Amino acid sequence: MEIITTPDPRLREKSTKVGQITDEIAGIIADMRKLSLDWEKEHPYELSAAMAAPQMGVNKRIIIIRDDMENKKNATFTALINPEVIKADGKIKTDYEGCLSVPSIYGMVPRPTKVRVKAKLEDGTEVRIKATDELARTLLHEIDHLDGVLFIDHIKDQKDAFYKMNDKGDLEPVVDYEKEILNNDELWGEE
């Protein structure tokens, strides 16, 4: 298994619901955790906060969310199966987002600051989650993946919303929007 990146068309497919939580599903979740942490080891300035199954080419409605997004040493994740946004509200806040499947590009994405999500845990327990701020943003980002939506789709026409990370770990504005973003087939693929 590997993390797939743009322009892989599998990232644009709508994922199917998980029926039963089987050993196969548990294996997918284990692979997601491993890939997420392997990616993080190769990116010293970044934290792997979450991942969706489509990011490894598995179009099933499964995401993992890091249990502690402030502590890189805490490498545990909670899996959410068939997560569904019940309600998204609150102020719209624009903040940075990046993605394991969109290499080197970051963006200022507007999202609601509050979200309610229902899902199942790995053991089949149904949960309802009320999230705010960063966790709300992360949940919305990952659930978007399950519908074939990437964070860049929310800001495609906003020239000043794109950034790249330099070799010191600092984000800098993209200089040539037309070339690096808008007309970049490696980013968007065929439309």
C-alpha cells in the first residue's frame, strides 16, 4: 500500500459505505495508520493529522483522526467508519490546510468552525461527535475525501490562497499561480 497523490483519478471517486466491520476493514485501518506515520517520518516539519481510505486507493468510507494533534510523539489514531456530517455551522474561518495526497501545496481554506458528525468506531459502536475549530476542520477535510473532493477544490479560483513549504518548514505564497496551480496537470489531472 502507498499514499496516492494528485492527479490519480481514484482521489476523485465517491467512496462506498462499509457494511460490516470485518478483518479486511481492520486491515485497511491498520494500513492507514502505518502509511500516515511513515509519511510523517519523511516530512520532519509536518504532522499527519488524519487520512482517508481513498488516499491509499481504497474507496471505502473510512477515515482516521490523530488523537492528539498537538503532540507528534502521540501516534495514536481513532478510526471512524461511515462518517457523516449531520450539521456544519458556526463562523466560517479561513485557515491553512495541507494534504498527504496533494504534495507540496497548502492553501487557505474557508470552513465552518463547528461540525456534528455521526460514525461508527472500529468495534461497531455508533458515536456522535461535536467538534470545533481544528478538529472540525480536519473532520470536514477527511469526509470531503470520501466524496472525491480535495481541499484545493474549495480555493481553486483564489489566486492568493496557495502556499508551498520551503526547506526550513515555512510556508511561502505560490509565486506563479497560473503555472504552479491553475494549469498544473499534476495537481488537477484531466478535467
